[in-house]
Amino acid sequence: MKLFYGEITDQKVIIHDEEQQHIVKVLRMRDGEDIHVTDGKGKLASGKLIIEGKKAGIEVSEIKENLPEFNPKLHIAIAPTKNIDRIEFFVEKAVEMGTSEISIIITEKTERKNINIDKIRKQAIAASKQSLRFHFPVINDAIKLTDFLKNTDPEHTFVAHCHENLERIDLKNIPQLEQLTFLIGPEGDFSEKEIAFLAENKVKAISLGNQRLRTETAGVFVAAWNYYTMI
């Protein structure tokens, strides 16, 4: 399946301009080829490609709506790494494995404060198309940890940290929930002050095993764990 991104309303489908350029100039697809377009909100249009000069369109044969979403829904709130390539790697893999929402959180030990969220959103769209997702994940703007918690339900929220002297539960003992939020700290982990603050807000602490994982590895691990529960 060759999947592209566009707008779908009733029987009208418009492929986004960047996607049209990719179809015509990069992929050099031909008029009449099979093509599929999603709006990233659960709709999928199928049909034949129409090439008119530098423009690409679709002759629609079928539109499917309300395609199923991933369940359970996973929201990963992760601190950005100093090397931005690592967090971009995490985003790509987490999206491929069905993560529903990603937030970039700024913590006490976060070294990188400036994040190109638009670039990360484009990478999430690319990963969604590559993995044939018809519901694209939400990529939120960077936010301070304290502000993030204001709109978080503690019953569905867990923080992974490496402080062995503090109480943590095993990942395998988390109850099955329809929505989950995991917080992943920066290089150097969350501070004990932050962990105490999270505990005060009834956020439960978890362990991801005996090994110390990098920030992006911990994020991918949680995404893979959730993906395993889906299949």
C-alpha cells in the first residue's frame, strides 16, 4: 500500500502539496497507479492516481471511515535529550508501535530547552505513513513538568525513574487500562525533588528492569511494551 496524507471530506480528497511533490518529483509515480490517502483521523480513501503536470490527485473508488484506533492509548511524556537525534529516533519508533500521544517535558536536569516541534510532527507523520497508521499521534508543544501535571489524571499516570532507594512497582504489575501516560526523565533522571512532587500528585513510580536505560531507550521500551499488549 502506498499511503499519503491529505484532507478527506465526503467524496472529495485533496492530497497535501508536499505529498504531491513527493509523488511527482521523488517517487515519479505514474498516472493510474493505485494510491491511498488518509487524513490521519481515521479515514482512508483508495483509488487511482491522477497526474496533471506537477499536480497529483486521486480518482476515488472507496472511502473508509472510523477505522479502529490503537487500544490501549499510550501517552509518553519524555524529556528531550541533549543530542536531538536520539529523541527523533524515539519518536519514529514510538509512532510505528502505535503510541497515541507524545509530549516533550522540560525538567530540572533538561539541558536542551529549544525543540523544533514542527520537525518532530513531520517525522511523526512520516512514521505513521510508513507503518500504515490511519490515526496519527498527537505531538504536543514542549511544556514544563509542573504545568504538564495540571492536566494529567494520576490514576492513569506513571513515572519511570532509576532511584533504587525510592519505592517503585514493576511494569508487569500495572493494571490494564484504556489510557496510559508514562513520564520518562532526561539524562541524569528526574531529581528526587521532582519525584517527591510527582508522588504528592499521586503519580505512581515504576521500574523498567534492572538495567539503566537511556532516555530514548526507556521511551522505546515503554512503547514496545504497550504495543505487545495490543497484539
